[in-house]
Amino acid sequence: MKKSVRAKTELESLVREMLPVAKEALEERGSFPPFGGALLPDGKIKRIDAQNAKERAPTEHLVERLDERLRGGATKDGFRATVAIVNVQVRRRHGGMRDAVQVKLDHAGGASLELFFPYQLKRPGVATFGRAFSREGYSHIFE
């Protein structure tokens, strides 16, 4: 039980730290390339980018690269938890698609969760999140 409380706390800290980065990017540029973060053994959070500033690659390629970097860091650097943040589209209940920020969370203790934050760009510089939803993740970082 204590492990799951620790995992929940550590995953929440990643969301609190990294979701505002996605919101800021949406407000500044209207979108963002996939990026992530990791909780280091000392409790600090490190941002991990999937691309450099000059590179342009398909989102799928960048998600794969980000996952590779997170897996590598989990093994080499002892990450305790990771987050991958991707700009996606989700299906509405009544049909059609909607923009959302996908937050994929994985913990060394085995917890895995995906959160989705639907959003609207109301006007330039203002991103508004709708009601979030989640689903169980599939841990592929800490295998």
C-alpha cells in the first residue's frame, strides 16, 4: 500500500510540473512536439525532449524516440517515474474529433496511467482545458 501512495504522489508531481509546459506551448504556438520528463532518484524532475529546435519529424517518430530516451534513462539513470506528453486528437462521445493533451505516466513500481486533457484554443494566447479523463496505461518504460 505504501508503494502505491508513493507512486501516486510521484506521478502527480510529474503532471503538476509538466502539464503547464504543454499549456504554455499551446498558448504560444498552438501546438507542441512530443516531450516528456522523468523523476530522478534525488527527487528532481528532468525535462526530456524528443527533438532539437531545428528538427521536423512526424509525431509518431518523435513519440518512439521519446519512449527510447525514457526507457534508456530508466535503465541507465535510475528514473523513478516518467511522463510523455503528446498533442493528440480524441473521439468525442457523440462523434467527431477533439484536440487533447495526452499525458502518459509510468512508474518504476509498475503503475501506468494515461490522462487526456481536451482543450480549446479560444483565441490567440488562451488555451482552455475541458474535463479530463483517464484510462489504464501499459507500462513499456520500466520493463
